[in-house]
Amino acid sequence: MLFVCLGNICRSPTAEGVFRQLIASEAPRLEVEIDSTGTADYHIGDPPDPRSQRAAKRRGIDLSGLRARQVAARDFAHFDLILAMDRDNLRELESRCPKQAHARLQLFLDYAPECGVAEVPDPYYCDAKGFEEVLDLCAAASRGLLADLEKLP
């Protein structure tokens, strides 16, 4: 699984952390490689936004070891499923995806239709409440994604 947002400091590292925690606690037998990246190069090498880290930490999720990187051509060959946080990043991924790549590209919130929204909003210019909303949406989509994975043979 590769989670993707714009800068890889808010939404996608949060999704990575939430999904890692869910797999560890509810499905440790599943062998899943999990990573996150951004479509832009704004924050390469930076840790997640301190507000993302604080919000996640309150829920027992440690994002401090993650570092931002930009999506690379090899990601489309390496990962089976690449999950964008919003339509803009999905379109960007589609435009960069090599024709021979096997990765499936889709919106992360496709796994949480009950939320009634298609995109994880960017909390960068928001207050703490925006980061909590991102966590809630990532938790819902992670549960849906895990349910789908558990159906696989």
C-alpha cells in the first residue's frame, strides 16, 4: 500500500501510521508493505507536520520516524495499490503512471463510503480540528481497506 498526498507531511503519513497500527493490532498475520509519499517535492526529508504528529500521538500513533519523499516511477512497479487522498493527487498519479505499471490507483476514501466524502481534506491551513478529521477519515478508510484485504485468498 502506498498512501499519497501533496507534500507527504500531513495526510499520507497519517494514513500510513493509522493503517500500520490497524494491521499490527488486528491483522498481524497479513504481510503488507506500507509507505507514503507526496506528488510534490516541497518537503523531501522532513518529518510529518508537528500538528499531524501531535494529533496522531493522542491516539497512540507515532509518526515521528517518517520522512517525506516524492513519488517515484519505481513506486508504480513496486506497489500493488496506490491510494490518493484527493482527486488532484489521483490525477497527478495517473499522469505519471507508466503504461506497463501494474499498480491500481484509486482514492483512499473509496474504502469508506459511509463517510459521505470522497477526499481527505488537506489540514495544512487548518486548526487542530482539521487534523482530527483527517485521523477519523483515515481510520474509517483503513478499516474498509483491511476488510477488503481480509477477503483475499
